[in-house]
Amino acid sequence: MIEIKDLTKKYGDKIVLKNINLQFNKGKVYGIVGENGAGKTTLFRCISGLEKYDGEIKSELNPLKNYIGLLLTNPYFFTRITGREYLQLLCNARKIKIEDFEKQNIFNLPLNQYASTYSTGMKKKLAITAILLQKNKVFILDEPYNGVDIQSNLIITELILELKKLNKTLIISSHIFSTLNDTCDEIHLLEKGELIKTVQKEDFKKLEEEMKTTAIGNKVKKMNLK
């Protein structure tokens, strides 16, 4: 379990997250939604130990960061590291021994090629493969479907559901609401750094309609398209 109490994050005088209170349990998938700039990525970075913050993040996993597989929206790769070397590096970080990466290369990536030369989608798939091989207990996936082809999106959804069966804790952000509907047990809505709503699966459709109405309003009509 991960328990977040009164988490607040500031950059100078700007409050990015304000008094966030959340609980994430094993065997559950949680969606975090909100407009760009709502604080989703900052929340993920705080949970993963990449940012300092006020408040508390408690877990029986200690230190929590050593059990988290974090997928950033834009994964970073050293200039001259192959896909295979990247997988090896992340496995070494968790003291995981893999004899043959090709057997678990489910996205058919060119592992002998420099990762920096990969397309956006290939980089995302390499990063996902790496954190899966680490056998983490918690997975934080920031826009896992973004930039990835349809076939791979289907695989990612199945991977999430399989990790749930394995009693992992999963926290996901996505701008594609249908993917959250397919995977999540609970969705939390962030707005300008504040948690304004928590919705259970039976009310996902209602939340989607509310978000659509708020986002669109009369903005399309204002364009006066002809």
C-alpha cells in the first residue's frame, strides 16, 4: 500500500500540488487524469523520489523508490547505448539476471541499435520492457499509450491487466479515456494541482462526459469554421 498525506509541492512561489491525499493498494489500477499542467507528472515524480515535497508518502516498501518502475512521458537514453545495453543497465540496477533479452523482446525492438535512434514509440516500448524486466512491485506509467502504434497499445493494456493479477500496484495517466476505462479500478481527477474528484469504475462514463463538456464548451463554435 502507498499512502499519501497532505502532499504539497512548490516551485518557488508557485504551488504545483496542494494537499493531495491518496491511497494506492496492491492489485489495483489507478488512473490520474487532468489537463496539461494539472500536476500529474509532478505527482509521479514525488512518489518516485525524484522531487522533494511537503507532506508524507508512506509505504511498507522501504525505500519505496527501489520498488517502483517509472515510465516517464519522454524516456531519456544516453547517446551511445544500445537497446540491449539499456535493458541490461536497468536490470543491473535491481540485481536482476537475464540470460537472453530476445526471449522477452515482446515488441520486437532492434536491441543492437542505439536507443537514441529509436522512434518515439520504440523508445516508449523499450522503457516499458526495461521496467517489466526489473520485476517491480509498483508501476507508475505516465502516458504509456502516447506515440505507440495500435498493436502495441493492445499489448500494453494486456500487460497492465496481467500485472494487476500479479497483485502489483499500478498508477497510470492517459489522455485516451477508453484505455483508462479498460484498465482502471478508480480514477482521480486533478485540477490546477488539487484533487477534486475520485470516481469508481461504475461512474467512469459520467466522468468522461463531464470532462468532455468542460473541455469543449462552446470553443469549437468560437472558431466559426466554414
